[in-house]
Amino acid sequence: MKVIICGAGQVGWQIARHLSGEKNDVTVVDSNPDLVRRATETLDVQGIAGFASYPDVLDRAGARDADMIIAATYSDEVNMVTCQVAHSVFDIQRKIARLRARSYLDAIYSDLYRRDHLPIDVVISPEREVAEAALRRLRVPAAFDTETFLDGKAQVLGIAIKADCPVLNTPLRQLTDLFSTLKTIVIGIRRGGRLFAPAAGDQIFTGDEVYFCAATEDVTRTLEVFGKTSEKQERVVIVGGGNIGLAVAQALESGEGRIRAKVIEKNRAVAERAADALERTIVLNGDGLDAGLLAEASIDRADAILCVTDDDKTNLLASVRGKSEGCAMAITLVNDPTLLPLMGPMGIDAYINPRATTVSSILRHIRHGRVRGVYSIGDAEAEIIEAEVLSTSPITGQPIREIDFPEGVLLGAVLKDGKLVKPAGSLRIDEGDVLVIFSLAKDVPEVERLLQVSIDFF
């Protein structure tokens, strides 16, 4: 497949890294020659320096025979015009655009824009994606990472292992025997900064970050096995009243849990806009680092503080300040992945990485064949792939124990005839089964080969 990626920033670079690693013909376009140079020197891609919306630039990038264009520059307008030019001038069949501005999104999602007038096949909104990720964290406060699969029948969660975990130093094989009724599989462990797919004899140690896949009805019990409690969230303080904070507050207002939220926003105009849009949520105008303002927001009685400003350092410091003032849990938005190792030492319970969230969203729309979902783990270290098994797949009709999965791959769940089944060595994989697969990034191409999903990109 030939793909043009417009924008060589964090998101564009990661998408290029994924697609070029799978032997696709990728060209990166950016107006910043340094970003283009970084992409071409570190990845197996071609690079063009120039404005992505210019027809001559797209022509030099090979738009006349491209299969897909992904417009992920920092400008909404450039992304929209790029898709229009790709459609009108070059007839590129698949067009994906990243859009941030709320006005554009409201118009597009309300169907005021027709595809004939604005030919974008898929719109990716980082703010909406991040807001949804924040809500998932709030629903499962014991986890620092969470995503749903199989139409809500399964969840993948990441949890930090503390010294009071009841199953420390226990081989995973023994855990499976002890809790045989739970449809839960430990699919990934990060230890000492390294993420790996564990073997049956591996144990869990204090300080590990463990990813497990569980049937949704077994999540609460599984968390208890690892020493975690699922406490109900009733009061949340949101630092940042922009698009993300406002979307979260609105969702909390309309949700069934009736969680009470208070929003702190430094910019007066943004605070007033949030106050006008919210019905029952109190909006405070001021600095989220101000201890007095946090006290006014009753931070000492809050179940969680959610920091989603556009400044990483503000989010980190506000999270630490909130916890020091008595808040039970801190969730932080962090754009810079190099800051993620600081989460533990700073006592921050969960984080949201917008880049990983956006990359996951884009990958869901460009994966091959019958892949129904993709979720990126950490700094694109691994992927959780949800895919339907085809009749042409080499694994069809094979028991799991006889499938030659790479070392960095584990099955988390199998949906067979509409019912979730826990993977076991004797379980046979049949055509039509839907699998949830954990794969380290380097093993994704082999997973796709085993699934025979490179037949159809769209």
C-alpha cells in the first residue's frame, strides 16, 4: 500500500513508523525540513519538505498513485484542504484528517458538511479521543490504562503492582489454576522499563506494571486478586476547562453515575465558555496550582483530580499538589513520553498520552482486512489487536498450542459464536472467531501474516 502522511510531528512520525515497519510504501510531507530529515534518517520512508496542501508538493510525494493520505499536521485548515486536493486533483480513495477545532467538529458531526463538499473519509479528533480515555480512567480508578474490546465484552487494563499484592512471586501458571473460573489472562508486564509478553512460569513482582485482558464481568474480581479495590468515584476536580476538560465535565453531567465535578480554568474567557456550556458543574476561574483555589474546590474530599491543561508541567505539578492536599487519586495528561517514567516517583496514579490515543485511533481505520480495533500500549511499544479469523488464515482449525505465535505475542480473549472464551492450549481457532491479541511492536507484521489480514486494506 502506498501512503502519504502529511505532518511529521509526534503523531505523523509514529504512524509512519508503524506503516513503514510493515513494508508499506510511505512518504512523509512536512513544511519543516528538520522533521522530514528526522523521519527519513530514522525510518524506511521517503520525505518531501513543503506545504502538504499544495498540489505540486503532493504530486512530488506520489499522490497520483497513492492509496491513502493521512493529514495530521498541526493546522485543521491545512488538513482539510489537503484532503480536498487529494480528492479533487489526485482522486486518492482513502482520506483521514486530524481536526481539533470544536467548531469544525460540531459542524461535521452534525452532518452540516457533506462528503461531496468536504471529502474526508475519517475524522480523528484528539480532544474527543483523550476525553473518552479520561472517562475510562475514571470508571476504573485502580488502573492506569484501560480499553474495551469485543463490543464491551472484554477489557484490557494496566495496573501497578504494590507490595500488598496478594499474588506476588506466584507463577502465572499457578494463578490460572487458583482462579480457573476467571476469564482473565495476563498479557503483558513492564519491568525495569522493558515491556514483554510473559511465559506461564513468570512471576509478578513489586513495582511491575501488569496488563491483563478480562471478561468485563470479571474485572472487579480480577482487580481484587491483584489487591486493588474498585472504589466508586463521586467527586472529581478537573484542572483545565478547554475542549478536553469541558467534554469530560459534560459527559459526567449526563452519565448515569451522577459524578459531581468542579472545573478550574486559568483563562477567564475559556472558563466563561465552560460555565455557559455546563448546567450543574461549578467552574472556578484561577490557577490549578493555587492551594487556596484547590481548597475552594474541596480537593481534600475529591475522589480524583484530572489535570488536562495544554501544559505538561502544569498537569504534573497540579496532580502532585492535589494529592498533597488530600485528593485520593491523580490522573494526568502528558504529551511528552519522556516524562512518563516520572509518574510513579511523583505519586501520580494514571496518565493519558494523547499521542498514543490518537495513533491508536488512526490505526483502527487503516489496519488490514478484518482487524476491528487496535490500541497502542505505552510509547508505541506494543499493540492490542482485535481481529476476526478468516478461512484463509494459517491458524484456522488449529488448537492454540500448535500455533507458532512469536515470543512477544499472547492471546487475551476469544469470541466464539458470540460468547467470550478464555484462551487455553486445547482451544481450537475457527473461521469467524474474533481474537484479542497482545503483540510487541516488532511482532505485529507476523501477527498480520498469521491472520491473513493483508488481503484488504480498506
